[in-house]
Amino acid sequence: MKRTYQPNNRKKAKKHGFFARMKTNIINNRRKKGRKRLSK
């Protein structure tokens, strides 16, 4: 039986990575706030 979580780095990056967040304002907002880590 397979476990539930089958990690896939490419899929994760496409959903939550830097470039996914560049398409919205999330990165800019976090930059303004002065966040150390901008994205996962």
C-alpha cells in the first residue's frame, strides 16, 4: 500500500515556488515587509 504523501519537487515548486508567487503580489508584499524568506 502506498502512503499518502508522495513528494514531487517540481510539482511543489510550480505551485508554491518563487515563480508561482511572482505572478501574484505575494513576493512584493513580503519584500516590502522585509522578510528573510520570500518563498518556500
